[in-house]
Amino acid sequence: MPKYANDQPVGFQNTIERVAIVGAGGTIGTHIVSALLKAGKHTVTALSRKDSSNKLPEGVLVAPVDYNDEATLVAALQGQQFLIITMAPTAPRDTHSKLVQAAAKAGIPYVMPNWYGGDIDNIKLGEDTLLGPMGRANREEIERLGMQWITVCCGFWYDYSLAGGDSRFGFDLVKRSLTLYDDGNSKISTSTLAQVGRAVAKVLSLPVLPQDADDTSLTLSTFFNRSVYVKSFVVSQADMLASVKRVTGTTDADWTITRQDTKTRYEEGLAQVKSGNMAGFSKLLYSRVFYPDETRDLSTKVQNELLELPVESLDEATKAGIELDKELQLRTERMAA
Ligand SMILES: NC(=O)c1ccc[n+]([C@@H]2O[C@H](COP(=O)([O-])OP(=O)(O)OC[C@H]3O[C@@H](n4cnc5c(N)ncnc54)[C@H](OP(=O)(O)O)[C@@H]3O)[C@@H](O)[C@H]2O)c1
């Protein structure tokens, strides 16, 4: 495709107006849809399984699909300009591929694949957490089918990971217990669900291509086959605990704090996964990211300023995490996975 809007055939539309999304009622999808609708520049169509019991946000069009019937996927994607995939990580492995193949058949040019995680350039971390090769395969398939991808590197979702139990950031907010990884001082990049939603909506609101060679403004094409890097906070578990104590009005005396070596915890999680117990996955994933001798601070790469994203309050995000914890208690099926 020519690089400039001025060189495109008559009728070329230099904005994204029609967006399809998988997982509109899911954890991150809800926030992406909310930010897109707030931006008010897009018609959002939710691809949702015919038998789904997920509540979809108001303001989206709904296209019921069956992943075992490609025609339903192609029909739902026809005429869309951008496909955002936020699919449950527990979905069968080939579901992402079925969707991407249908997107190519429907003529969709751009896809945001499942990821919303750490830095895709950190190959070793990707391999150790088992997610890297899967993410790379998803991106390569999109390219192979002639489409372009834009992925989001945001680190762990802060509010979601503070919630959901001990195997994530080490907090059990109900029991008021915390497992500190090593000394609890390793800092990692995190993003709130809302910040990720805003970042995606900003990127999708950009002009697709620069007008001509003199146009140096930010465009969607800046991100083709690349990542959008975003963060909210670079924090340690000690920072998180300080925030939780401020927000809940508690002191150290209210918390039961234990410590575990991250490398031991990682090996324990890995052994569980290898024996078929997927409860070990969060354990291996989070402990690996907190390894003390590496940097997972995305600050030098993040594009928050470029995308004019707001600076957020850690304590407000902690409050959101505490609220989300109550909601996540009800998602027993997902929690077990
Ligand atoms: N950075 C982080 O901390 C973090 C944390 C968790 C997840 N993630 C990543 O974020 C992405 C989305 O995760 P999420 O937690 O937002 O997903 P989710 O809420 O668990 O699920 C999203 C949607 O997937 C669809 N779905 C569920 N089961 C399915 C199945 N068997 N087959 C096909 N579709 C199915 C459902 O949509 P319908 O019911 O409408 O069909 C659901 O609403 C994944 O790539 C995941 O790895 C990142």
C-alpha cells in the first residue's frame, strides 16, 4: 500500500470508523469499548459467541458468531476496518487463528491480536512465561495473511493484578495477607485497565496514513507491525502495600506478610503447569516478571506523552483494584484457570 494518503485511490478513507472487537464484555474489552465510545469516532461491533452469557456494553452492535462456522465470522467481519481481539486466554488454542483467517477472508487490513502484556522484545521473558512464542505466532500469522498488526505492551494490569488473589501481585485482599516476592522491592511497569482502553482508543482515532512526505504527525501507520507501549505506574510490591494501607486505613499490624524467593516460586508454578494444573500458570508468570536481577521498567519505551494519556493516581487505581477483587470472586471458572 502506498505510504501517503494523497497517493491513495479516490474514495480512500484516512480514518478508522468501523471497529470489530472480540471480548467486548470481557476484562480489558469492556475498557477498550468504553474508551472508543467516549471518543465517539467509531461504530463498534462486538463479535460474541452465540451462546455467550457475557453482558455486552450498551452502544455496541452485536454480531453473534460460532467459531466452528467460519461463515459466521466472515459475515460479522465484512466491511470492518479494524479488528481488536481480546479473547479469554482460556479459549482453545486455535480460536485466535480461526478468527484471524476469517478476518483475512473478510478483507480486514489491521488486527490487534491477543497480548496486552509485557515487552514483546524481551524474548527470554516471553519464553520463560510461555506466552512469548504464542504471541509471536499470532502476529506472524496476521502478517502471513497480508494484514498488519498493532499490539499493546502494557505490563501487568495494575488493578486486575492487585485483585484476584495471592498468585498475582501476592495480595489476598480478603484475608489481608501478602506474599512478598524476594524483598518486595523489584519495580515493574504496570497499566490500569482504563489506561489501556484509552491508549487503544487514541491509536484508533489517529489518521491512518500521513497526507504526504511533509506530514510528520502521528498516524496509525506509525504502529503497523509494532507495539504501542503504555504504562500507568512503575511500582514494587512494597509501593503497592503502602498504597493499599493508605486506601484501606490499615497498618502493618493488620497484614500477614510472608516472603518467597521468586525463583523457587517460578519453579513451583512451572512444575504445576507441567503436571496439568493450570493454577500454577499465574504463579510462574508473576514470579518470573518480578525476578530481581532484570529490569521490567518500560519507561524508556512508553508512548504515554505521544498519545496524551493522563498521569494517574496510584491510590485511585488501588481503590479500583479492591472493587474489582469483589467482582473477580464471582468469576470462579476463570479464577480456577
Ligand atoms: N496484562 C495483564 O495483566 C493481563 C491479564 C489478563 C489477561 N491479559 C491478556 O488480555 C487478553 C484478554 O484477556 P481478558 O482477561 O480481557 O479476557 P476475558 O475477559 O477472560 O475474555 C474475553 C472474551 O473472550 C470470549 N471467550 C471466552 N471464552 C471463549 C472461548 N472458549 N472461545 C472463544 N471466545 C471466548 C468471551 O467473549 P464472548 O462471550 O462475547 O464470546 C469473553 O468476554 C489476553 O490476551 C490475555 O492474555 C493480560
